[in-house]
Amino acid sequence: MAVLPIVEVPDPCLRLVSRPVEAFDDRLRSLIADMTETMYNAHGIGLAAIQVGVDRRVLVIDLQEERDEEDKPVRHPRAYVNPEVLEVSDEASVYNEGCLSIPEQYAEVTRPARCRVRWQDEAGATHEGEMDGLLATCMQHEIDHLNGVLFTDHLSRLKRDMVMRKLTKQRKAA
Ligand code: NI
């Protein structure tokens, strides 16, 4: 496993539409292992392959909501290959989202509160599930990445400009 460099805005690769995975081979499993390590290393809860420069429809997610006796997050990494949203709820929810490709910037994004998703695992088996809460938000955020969409695209122009200005300022200070 290896920690890979994370692509940040305004890298144009973040705007690519990622291609479906066809081969469920060792290369895919090694990509998933590297993405998982990269996500933990960056203290993220989700990562899309394009964020490490690979334009394939692969996500890793681990909300790490559970804590052990020493208050360390308990890890349950999951990989989602070729995920697609089948259905979303009319009910919406608001979450203060961030993104490893837009470091340390957060903004409230409104999305459907629940979604039904179909995906494949790293062996190619198909799964389907109903998601809600943070998982629904995170899944929709990550699937957006596979379509070249960033959470800032869901904001008003005013708010988006504000986030980008803060990012520029922070980069200059660093
Ligand atoms: Ni993101």
C-alpha cells in the first residue's frame, strides 16, 4: 500500500468524467488499497480515484463514526466500484461538506437525504443498498467526483467565490 498525492483544484483532471471499471484484477485491488491508505492519511472519510489522478469509477468510503476504548476511530473501509444512484428522496438534508481536493474549506450543501445506490465490490459482485445520513451525503459527494462535479458547484456563485478566495489566501499564507 502507498499514500498517493491528492489532486487539488484547479487541476483540470477533477473535471473529467471517469470511465467504468471493466477488469476486476490485482491492479484494481492495489488501487483500492492505495486509495484507502491515502484517505486515512489525509483524515478524509471518502475519496474518488480521480482525486489521485486515476479516471476510473472507483470510490472508497469510511465514515469512521465508531470509536474504540481509547477513542480512536474504528476502521471499516468500503470500496464502491461503478456506483450509480438509482433513486433519491424528495426530502433534502444539509451538511457542512469539505473535500480533500479543496483543502480546509467547508460549506453547507443541500442534497437528497436518502439515496438508493447500486455498485460492484472489488471482486465484481453487484450490490444494492439504501443509504441515509452522512453515508448518503458522502456517497453523493463522491459519485459527483466521478462525473467531474465538485461540492462547490452546488453553491451559489457568491458562496463559491468566497470559498475559492479563502483557499487562495490560505495557500499564500502556507
Ligand atoms: Ni471531495
